[in-house]
Amino acid sequence: MNNVIKPNEIINIVCNIYGLTFKEIDQKRRFRKIVEARYAIIYFIDKYNSDRLTLQDIGILFENVNYDYSTVAYAIKKYKEFVEFNKYVKKKYELIENKIKNIKN
């Protein structure tokens, strides 16, 4: 049983649930769906950070968006707010969480 969740596994799960490719997410576009997916990736990579990536390391995953550590920290905070106050985002959060738990088991 492999309990390690790699960043690319989280990226694939989030892209699948949001119906986007990582190439679409890794753009400077500010469409709500893209921002939510980008923030979800950042949040879940930080949460299940098996590689002990720093916030700066997580930001580097987004080559075209140029996220530094403070922007990554902001994205994590905003995603938590999205989940708390938006039922649609909370539903997506639960789907992502369940898929990650299935990988871990």
C-alpha cells in the first residue's frame, strides 16, 4: 500500500474534477473556474505534502503564473474561504478529498 500522494496525482485529480487541463490552469487567466482549480491544487498539495515542498516550491509548479510563497499562502487561505462559504466549491472539495483518500488506501 502506497500512502504517498505526489503533486502530479493531485493535479490530475483536480483537473479531472474541474474538467480542465493543467495547461489551462497554468495560465494568468482569472476566470473563476480556473482560479478555483489552481487554488485547489495548491491547497491539496500543501495539505498532502509528502515531498515536504515549501510554499515557494509549490508556486514553482505553476511556471506561467509565477506564484511566490506569499501568493501561495494567499491561495491556500482563499481556498479555505471558498470551501466555507460556497456550496459548489465545498462539493468539489469533498470530491477531491475522497479521490485522494482512495489513492491513499
